[in-house]
Amino acid sequence: MKILFIASELNPLAKVGGLADVAGSLPFALKKLGVDVRIALPKYDVIDEKKYPCQLIARDIKVKIGQNEEKINIFQTDLGKEKIPVYLIDHKKYLGEGGVYFEKTAFCGSFAEIQRFLFFSLTIFSLIEALNWQPEIIHCNDWHTAFVPVFLKLKSLFSQGSFSPKVLYTIHNLANQGIWNAKEIFDFLGLKGDEIPSLEERQYGLYGEDLNLMQQGILNADFINTVSPTYAKEVLTKSYFGRGLRETLLKRKHNFVGILNGLDTEIFNPEIDSYLKVNYSFKNPELKTENKIYLEKKLGLKVDPAVPFLGLVSRLTFQKGIELVVNGLKKIKDLDFRAVFLGVGEEKYEKDLEKLAEKFPDKIAAEIGYDAKLAQEIYAASDFFLVPSKFEPCGLTQLIALRYGAIPIVRKVGGLADTIKNVRIKKRFLGLKREIEGSGFVLKEYDVDKFVKVLKRAFSFYQDKKLWRKLQMKVMKENYSWEKSAQKYLKLYQRLIETVE
């Protein structure tokens, strides 16, 4: 089976968010199942070629876009001991400069970004022809690659050869859709806008009569999935989860499923993580305390390993429940705790977190930016990990937190609902033995007072050190590796290949 996996980001070459982690781990799990999987990515200027040497494999490949003809170069680097080929599309004007995304929120906010990923999607067919390797399936991810199935249906206009791979389109975040003025998009591509029925789907919005790239992916792909079973159900309901695409998804509901993301348990492993001050495992979780003391000192917090330590590593957007965190911690300011926030995103949330840290400098630290080493240190130091999202397609941070013995405090939405069950204590043998069910502390409603109640319940549980240690050991043993999810993707690929139109 031959699969070409295409995405806008890829860990460790060019990472911004969770999509990079998926792109950097699912292909490896598929490779172990015998799949010939290869990855395509723009050759961004942020890729460190000293760490990841790139070999030029094709030069001056012509790509027709609109009335223009561009030339691309194709480089290759291989990742991991499995030596998975990664093809890097080199084109300075559209793909090379400005990092991965142009907005620090990673949400689409400019025509330049629309052009970047439309061009990248179009180059995929030139890449396939240059390789003389034809995938049976192109696995597209999010709005950035949503036009690939459109280009396939417009083959005669874009000279893409005779091959006809199936397309699986994965939605990682329905809130980021890639919307821009339809005329500008069609002019850029040299289209009239009526070549196939889906292109006549327009919406009136910020840019006038707009085209929604994610909607085009949903309407034209052979199959669509999102990254957790609960999120797949939520987006089909009459609620804000659908983000305006509920009706579109309902049209494809018989070709739409949720497959839970997994975690790369080799990268996220506190027993061997080179970023940590002290390594540990579920056999000796008490060693987490050393990481906690180290981070409190490093961040200038008052050192006290006996009080609960809260961590948050997140993109700072409206999705992530930052209001709950800021207002909730203000309400428990008289309780003794430590908290550290790491992230970048909307300026409002960055400032709110910085002001909170300035107000409580002994208790709270805010690090605005992204630092991979600090992120791992926060997981290792934290007793609790905050993920109180408004919506969450899957979430990887709560899975990483479990792996590092940091108990998640989450909202019951999307992948958080699929992975974190509320902690309960069951008494057995006349109450002499206490058993723990669940793996975190769960908030149902998006409400600051109820969030505070969940925090207080978690802090109360933390005081029983015997139970606390038992909970830590339990969650660290949970298995959210890619193995099960990769099997589900493999079955889906096989189903697509066997489908005769």
C-alpha cells in the first residue's frame, strides 16, 4: 500500500502545533504496519538543514498556476530509523520565507497564506510525476491541503497525468478553515469558478463573496475523518462545534468518522527524556519532585514542593479556555499553589497571562513564546495540567501530561472526553481498600465558578499523598500510543482502495 501524507507542518522539521506531532508520528506507526508511506512538506526557511540534511532530487520542475508558470526544486530528507522519505518542495516566492504560518495564532489571516498552500497543494502532482511513484491514497490534512481533491477533479486544466489516487481528508481543527475572497482565489488559479459544482458554494463574509477551502476539501475528498470520535459527533450537532460547516459535513456523514489521535511514546517518555533535570517512570514517580523544585527555581517562583503545581502549554487562542484559567486562578488566589503558562497566540490572552504573573510573582510564571525544552520541563514538574477548552478536536497535551504523571484538568468535550474520565474513588472490602477510577478532573460546563470547584476538588485530592501517588502511577501506565489508531487508518485506507466508483 502506497500513501502520500501531506501537511503544513511536521515534527521535528517545522513544528507549530499538534498537527506537526501527528504528521511526525502517524506515518511511523503506519510504516510498522508495512505501509509504504512518504511525506510532503514545503521547504520552509526555518528547517535546519544542518540537523536534517536535504538532498536535491529534482530541479526546475514546471508548475502551471493561473496564467503563470513557476519552477520548483524537490529535496529529500529521511526521518527516523525507519528512514521515511520526506519530500520538501522548494520555491522561495510561495513556500520559502516567513516561517510556517504568517499569523502567530496559526489561523489563516492573509491572501499570501492562501496562495502559499494552494501552490503547495498544486505542486503535489508535479512531485508525484517527478518521483515516478504513484500513491494509492493522498492523505490530506486541514485547510492547507484541502484543494488537492479539487485539483484532482480539475485534472485536465492542471495537466496532472493519468493517475487517480483516492483522497482521505483529515480535519484537525474545524475552527481554522482557510477562507478568502473567491474571485482572488479563482484569479490566482486561473479558474472561472464554475468548473465543478462545489466551487459555486460561496459565503458572504469578511472578504466579500468568500470561498472556504476546508469546505472544498470536505465536498471533494473520497472520505473525511476528524481526530476523535466525540468531536466527529459534536460537529454534526446544532451547536458552535460545527463552525458553520455542519450542513456540509451532514452531506458527507456516510463518509465521515472520528479516529482518535495517538502519542509518540518514544519522544514523550519521562524515563529517557533528555530535556528533564531528573528522569523517572511510573515505578518512581516521586522523582517528579526534583523537576518541580528545579523549575520553581528556574522561573523565580517561591520554592515549595508540597503545594500543587499547575502547568499549561498551549496555543493561546479563543479555543483553549484561557479566560477560565485567568479568572479561575484569581478566585483561588488565597490558596497556595504554583502555576506556569507557556504559549503564544492572541495578544489579549498573552497580556492576560502576563498580568496575572505580574500580580502573583511568587506563585505564577508566564512564558510567552514556544520553547520545546521548557514545555517538557513543565510536563515533568506539573502535578496538574490545565486543558479547559471550549472545544477540542483531540488534544495531545492531556495525553503527554498523563505520560508524565501530570493529572489533567479538562472540559468534557471532543478528544478530552474520549481520553480523560473523571476521577472517582471506589471503596472495597468494607471500605478498607480504595481503588481509583478515571484519570483526571473533568469540567462539564464552560463556567468559571464550576471550574474553580473542579480546581478545589483536585487540590483536595492532592492532599491525600497515598492516593495521589497511586493516581500518578495509574495514569502513567495508560497506553495512548499510535498502535490502535494506525490500525484504524489502515482499515480506512484499505476500504478506500477497494471502493470502485
